[in-house]
Amino acid sequence: MIKFIISIIIILALIGGAIQFVSTAESWALVVNKEAAMSSIQNGAIIIYEFIKELIADADQIKGVDLTLDK
């Protein structure tokens, strides 16, 4: 479970542009912008929360539908 959460955090940071690949003639490096990483993780978490909240609200609406078939 912890690996899953860490993977999500890393993916959100990558999508948000917080991790950049910098290469020179002598070396390669991954540069992490901490402020952008925190911002993208927070924004991603809020988006995921809102999406799940909407799914739960839609599931409550389905309970009121009658799916019986008359023959």
C-alpha cells in the first residue's frame, strides 16, 4: 500500500513538471523543484478527491432507479 501511495506521489510530481532532466556534456541529472512538486501533489490530490466524491454521489443516485422488467 505504501509503494502504491509513493508511486502516485511520484507520478503527480512528474505530471506537474516538478522533476526535470538536465544533461551536460559531462553528466546527467534529475532536478526536483520542491515548490512545484508540493503544488502538483496537492492539486492532484484535490482532483482525485473531487473525482471520488462525484463517483460516490452518483452511486447514491443509482439507488433510486427501478431496474425491474415487466413481461
